[in-house]
Amino acid sequence: MGYQYDIFISYKRDEQTRRWISKHLKPLLEHYVNLELGRLPVFYIDTQLETGGTWPLDLGAALGTSRTIISLWSKTYLNSIWCTTEISHMLERESKTGFRTAERPSGLVFPVVIHDGETMPINLSSIQKAEIQECFNVNMSPDSPRAETLAEKLGPIGRTIAEAIQTAPAWQEKWRTETADDLYRLFYNHAQVQQTMTPKFIPA
């Protein structure tokens, strides 16, 4: 099979963030990474809600076939078991393939702070991050000062991500199966917990 995606966008899912990614983040990253790679990068952006179907298997398979991950950091990022699992798998891949060492200091994980970078765990805060809090506004105009600032900040990130895409480790089949299995197990266990909970009603 091999890699299917260059960049996996990991974020705490909500409609505002999803719109901002599509309207502002993806077009700019696509432009800057294209300049370095000489081709358009292939993104994976989950557009489904966290319910039903076999989406955990699809999500896990996508993560397992992605070269890099961008984690859109906010105070609630690690509140999501899905986000936590996504970034954990890629950090483990870095460790097992020799990234973030003296010989190979680069990585496959790119934290981008959209809100409150102060609460980032120590193992993530040691990774160079991009802080774009002032640019996280879905309603900003493409010609606004905020949009210009976002473009300036994403230029260097685009170059670094392009380098990571070009130097990504040889793909391994187990990455796809392990991530798909983990996310499906999380979904199944979460659903079982929800089904056994006693409904709570608010008195009229």
C-alpha cells in the first residue's frame, strides 16, 4: 500500500476549527509546501463527526498512511481521546525510526498552537512549535492583517514540513493496522461506556 497522505491534520473537532482549516490553514500550507516539493501535498482532514459507522477504522488507516502530522494545539486538545491517540502514534513512530536524536534532530510531529500554548505537556513543549493564536479566526478576511501574519508564520513551517515529507521513514504495514485497531477499540469501549450509563434528566 505505502503512504497515502503527506500531512494529517489532528485537531479537537468542532465546526469553527474545521472551517478555519479549510478556509485559511490548508490553502496556505498547500502553497508553501508545494513550492518546496514541486507538487501539491496530499492532506487528510477528518470531516466526519465522532459518531457512528466505521470512521475510527478509516481515521486510523489514514493516520497510519500519513508521513507527518500537524497537531492544532488548544487547551482542550488532549481532552479528546482521538487527538491523544493520533499524536501518540506519530511520536512513537518518531522514536522507533530514529527521529529527534543527536544524529537526526528533525521530526514528523508539528505542533501549531491556536490557543493556550502554556498547558502543553513537557514532552511536546520541547518540540519547536508555531504559535498562531492571533490568526485563529474563521471570519478573518484573506486580505486582513491577521491573514498576512498567518502567511508569514506558515512559510517557514511549510519548508520544514516539506523536508520531513521528503525524509519520512520507509512505510510499514503495521502502522496502518495498529492505528486502525487502536482507534476502533477506543470507539467501541467509549460506546459501551455510554450505553451502560444511566440517563440524567433535568427536572422541568
